[in-house]
Amino acid sequence: MSTKRRKRTHTIVALGLVLVAVAACAVFVGTVWVPPGELLARGLGGTLGIRLARVALGIVVGAALSVAGVIFQAVLRNPLAEPYVLGVSSGAGLGAAVAILTGWSVVSIWVLPAGAFAGALLTMLLVERLARIGGRLPVHALLLAGVVVGAICGSLLMFLVSTASMESSRRLHDIVWWLLGNLQISDLSLLAATAGVVAAGVALASVLSRDLNLMVLGEEPAAHLGLGVERTKIVFFVLGSMLAGVSVAACGLIGFVGLIVPHTMRMILGPDHRTLLPASALAGAVFLVAADTVARTVLAGSGTELPVGVVTALLGGPFFIALLRKRRAVAWM
Amino acid sequence: MANALELDAVTCGYDAREVVRGVSLAIAEGDFVGLAGPNGSGKTTLLRAASGVLAPSSGTVRLLGRDVYRDLTPREVARVLSVVSQDVAVDFSFTVEELVLMGRTPHLSRFGWESRHDLEIAQAAMAEAEISDLADRPITDVSGGERQRAFLAMALAQEPRVLLLDEPTSHLDLHHQVATLSRLERLNRRDGLTVVTVMHDLNLAAEFCDRTVLMNAGRIVADGPTRDVLTEEGLAALFGTSVHVTENPATGRPHVMLVPKRDGLPKRGDLRQDDGGQND
Amino acid sequence: MAIVAVLGAALAASMLARRTPHGATRHLRVVSLSPNTTEILFAIGAGGDVVGVTASCDYPPEARSVTRIGGYGCPNAEKILALRPDVVVGAGEGMGALPAVRLLVQRGIPVRLFEHESFGAILELTRRLGEATGRQENARRLVASLSARLAALDERTRNVPEAKRPRVYVEVWNDPIMSIGSHSFITELVRRAGGASVTADLPGDYPRVAPELVVERDPQVILTGYMNDPAQAAAVARRIGWGRVAAARDGRIITDIDPDLLLRPGPRLVDGAEQLFRRLYPEGAP
């Protein structure tokens, strides 16, 4: 339907413009006040470079988490689904904690993200294996397996944290810092790798987004409309887990984005995933860049920054409540 | 010419529990078949096996001569066969038109959007199902009967040659019960649409289905022209209750009447005389 | 009354016996809860009295063979009690609140905890450890020698004008980036060594800092307190946006000073200050 396609294009362009505007503002604001003219005059090195990298990472991870949220909410047909529901975050947290507590994380800037990503990957494989029943991947089994594996990883993490001595107190601080989620990025190649994986993932998900419309109807109706349901589930499971895993590996656990942005965009734009998915990617980018801007400036007096995960939680909750009250949400989807 | 749908010694079920046992059924193109039987006799399971979503543990299912589970992809099946299920859970807020348009999916290219042609077909399907005026309503905002018609429209938008329905009239009022089945009859006679429908209401089945298949405990116990299958003895044995079969004077089709047993039950008037109006 | 007097005399006598530096009737049994108190105890000659140390107590080398009683910040009360200490010493913020320490106090074990966030506090700590172990003379001598060296350093750096002091950035951790605040003894160390910490105005002892703050303040020298590998230190210079920082451009990222000389508030801190001074002023003070 050409009107629908046109509407989608307009929405995406509009959101893109909002993103550019928000990103532009974000770059001129931070812990230290530098007049915009001076900042630009100095060129890409220095503070401008730091902020551009932050904004870039915010765009990438905001998009990744939102798309993962859209995917999991559609495939699991559950309004509480979000990027971390299938245990990926707990596995990544465990991987990161191991990297930190063994002291390897100092060796190279890649060790921590690699550990986190490895944890995410292993969790994904474990959940898939556990949820397999008779050659199929039933949705309720996926959810259950994800929650169980997540809980086990979480308790292992707690065990590690509790037995670490104060000698590793700095390491404990690291773990907590990492668990709160932050967008500090210091390595260009890490940023590039994350951006590459996310771009590919979001592009693929957008192309396949029509299948999510069918999945939402239910597995049997979707099959009757010609969808290869089991294969689709696996593709989206892997896609969503990779997007969540790479986000967690790069930035720690930034919560709320993947839950709130899909719901908000669905309330505004409707449930057609061909629009919803790319729009959520852009909206998530806007949200995270905005939240990070707040995180970078609210404590500027003491020269420090808040972890962005704190801001998303504080911003996201009330915003969502306000939206819920405005619209009579009969069906959540 | 191949049969529209052919089941050959199909056994299937859930979690190693057999629900359908060794069923063989041949549906020719242009047939209008009613499938009836007591609860739990395997009707819905049979429909699932026939529509390609429940692979049988033994036996084959053929659609227009080709093996559904070995030779056809779900997309190929969906271009020819569509299904109206019973009571689809609706927790999504697609509009009726969006829902009906999803019926076009098997005919769209892999990454394509719907064309004007697809929109026209969807609109025609909605007109068939008499829900055109609800096109922009979210599916969650319509009544049960309207929802059933929306799903029928979606199935029709698939341009099927074979249509399977599971209790398509369970939530409909009298007008819409008759209207829906008349519609299907028209599509069957005019366009040659093959229809297989599970029916609870034996009289509706009798009016519209040329052929009736009766199932019990996973097996077919009767299969043939409706008049020959709907016998008093057969139905009494199947449902465990007495019936009286006559003819509908208006249409000449079989009509099944209930004969509940009332032996030994006091007549309604008697009690009043005994206890002075306390009972009613 | 008489019994009290007799007991009191006996107690005094036994304490006096312990306090005799030569030929004591029995050794004092000391448990140390922190690496710096361990170092100081050995430095004042009381190493023989030390019966329990933490897993981080690695200096002097003799300390490594002493029984371990847990980690720094995480001592094991049972192990300590099993060693029947006469006194338990430690330094560091929050030590008093540790459950193990509270347990020891409850059991009546004398626990002496000290401050160490300035050079003054460290010297005082040395004196008090001398008193607690009957090594007052050794302690006095150590304090005198350290003070003399500090004074000599002060001579050369006290009057360096602010503008001439190299801007120093000390990073104590990299993820999150943490530096030294106004309350840290390392800030004082940098000052005494003739430098000026770019984060000296930030509150607290080891605050998390925003990277752009460091970059804006353009340090000329960077010290990493957690890694000694020059290759890894080069990673600091490669951080996004840090390439323009003076220290990165000039390659003045110091990795070859033993971190313990800068991070452990003990006698070797003076060594650290002296070494840092030499690195900050390779041609001598202005």
C-alpha cells in the first residue's frame, strides 16, 4: 500500500532529522563547558573527538537495544520482553566479571568486551539448547530457559562479587560500574566493530521486519500464511541476542531502552513492524544520546559523570507511565 | 486430475499421544465437506495435519497431488490453501484492513510491499465478508463475530483454491451464520473453491455441505453424501443421545432433531398442586 | 583490693617485660591488616614480632613468608584469633567497620587503626607503631630520616611557581577512569615532587573523572598507577580524543616507577616522591 510506505518514509526521515539535531546538541555539551566556536576550531582531536565518539556509541547502542526489544516482544509475544529477557545480559555480566576479577581486563582494552560477548554467546547457545523440545523452539520454553539461565548466571556473578576481597575492591567497583552501563569509549576500533555489527544487524532486521507482523498473529496463523516459523524464530533469536550481546559487551547493562522505546513507538506508530522496527532504532538512538547528555552534565560540578544506565532508568520509568495514562492501552501490541 | 486434498493413513498427535489414527480422506476439487463429531474426536488435529502445520508420525498429506511435508514449502502451501482457525488470540492492534492485507503475504515477493492490486483483492475479500465498513478499526475494537469475519476475509485474500475452516460460525448470530455459509457456498459453486469445514451445528452442516465426514476417537466412522451419513442410528451411536432425522420442508435437506429423554420426570404442572405454589 | 594491686603489678611487670627491647621474655605478637603497616613494622625492626599479614603484604620480601590472615580489606577473624595476637594494627578508611575487626574488638583484642592519607599522617603512624611495639627509638630514627628527605625535596620544589609546575595527571584505574582527588596522599606527593595534579580540585580521594575534563586540562605528564607495561601505557595516548594532550604528544607517560612507591602510603612513598621529582625535572629544579 503506497500510502503506508510513504508514511513510513516520512516517519523515518523525521526521526532521522530529530536524531541529527539531538546529536548536534549533545556534542556541544559536557562536563566541561567549551564555547562551540572554540570546540569546532580545535578540530576532531580532543574534547570534540571524545564527545563525537560518545554520541556515535549512543546512536549505535540505542538502536541495537531498541531493535532487540522489538524483536523479542514480537517473537515472544510478551509485553515484558526486552533485550535481556533471554539471559544474554546475565551471561555477558558473568563474562565481564571474570575478565575483571582475573585481572586480564588491564591487559588490553578488548579483553573486557570480548569476555562479555563470549558470555553472551555462550548464554545464547545454552538457552537455545535448553529450549529445544522435539525439534522445535517453543516460545514458552525459550522464555523459561532464558529466565533460568539468567538467574544462574546472576547468582554466579553474585558469588564472585561476594568472595572478591577488597584488594580487588577496585575490581568490584569496576563490576558495579559496568553493571550500571556507561558510554565511555576510548578505543576507535572497538567503536567501529560495534557499529559495524549493529548496522548489519539492524539492516537485516529491517529487511525481515514483515515476518514479525506474521509472528505477532501467532505461530500457527503465521505458518498458515506461509512463514517458515521455526527458521524465522531462530533467525530472530540469534539476531536479537547478537544485538543485545554486542551492546552489553561495549557498554555494560544499559536498561530500559529496549523495553520502553518499542512500546512507545508502537503506541505512536502502530504495530506494523516494517515501520516500527526502523523507527524504534532511530528513536532508541535519540533516547540514549539524550540520556547520555544528561548523564554527562548533571554532575559536572564535581567533574564526574553518571552512568547512563542510571539516567535511562530514572527518565524511562516516568515517561512510560505518562504515555500509558494518555492512551487507553487495550491491546499492548 | 489430482484431488484437492488427500490424506493417506495419517496418524498424528501431540507429545507422542495419538489423536488422529490412520485416517484416509480424499477431497476432490469443488467439494464442500463438513467435518463433525464429538469433542475430542480429532477434528481440529486433522485440520492441522491437512494444513501443513502438524507433521504426521505416519502417512502422507497431499495438496493438489504434492506431498505437503516433503515437497512443498509453507509459502507454496499458503498460496493455494488458507485456514480460518477457531478463536485466534488477539493481543495486537492491527486494523482490520491491515489484517486482511496480511492474507496477501504468500503472493508478495520476499521483500515487497503490497501493491494496488493486492489492496483491491483485500477490499474485495472484506466486501465478501461484509466488514468493509470496519476497515480502519483496530481488530481489538470489534465484536467476536466481526473478528471472525475479518479472519475469513484474510483467508479469502489469500486467493485459495482450498479453504479449511474450524468452527467458522461459533460466535455468529443467526443472520451471520447463514450469511457466512451462503457466502462459502457461493464461492464454492461460482469459483470452484474447495471447502472443508468443521461444524458443530449438524443442521447448518446439513444445509450447506454436500458431503459429511463423521469422526470419533481419532478415526473416521462415516464419510459420504450428507443425506446418507446423517442417520438416526449413526448419530445416536456417535453422540450418545437419541435423535430424530427428518427433512427441512423448505429446502429438502436433512434436519436433525433432539430427542432428550424425559422418562419418570414429573410434568411441569404437577408440582404446583402438591405444594401450593412454593416451587416454580 | 590487695588482689587488684597484685594483679596490676603482675600486668605491669609483664608489659614492662615485653617493652624491653633486648632479651624480652616473650615476643610481642602483632597482626597487620594492611600492606603499609606491615612495611613500617619491618622498617622499624619489629618484623620478628609480626605473626600475621594480609595477602597483599609483599614488602619487604620477608613479609611474604608470614602467615596470611586474609585479603586487604577482607581479613579473616578466625585466622587472626588463632594466632593469639597481642595487638592488631591496620590503616585505611573504613577498616573499623569491617565485621572481622568489630569481632576482634568484641573479643577484647587491642586493635589500633590509623589514618594514612597524608605524609604527616604516615609519619605519625610510624611513631605510633613504634610505641605499640616498643621500637620507639627505631621509629624515631626512621621518621627523622624520612622527614629530612622530605625537607630536602621541599627545598627544591616548594617555591616553584604554579605556572612552572608540570601538569600531572595520575590515573589509578582505567575503567571507569579514576584519578586522585583533593584528599588523596598522592595529590600531596605530586605537589611535593614539584608537580600539580590536574584533578587536585576534585572532591574526595579517588574520584571518577570525565575523560573530557582531563583532556581539557591538558596534562604534560601522565602517571598510571595500575599498569607498568609501556605498551599498555601507550594505549592511554591512543584513546579517542587524547592524542592532542601534551603528555601524549611528548610521550611523557611514566610507567617505570614501581606503583607501590606511589600508591602505598608507607616509608617508600618518599622514594616515590623523589623518583617522580627526578622525572618531572630531568634537568634539576628551576
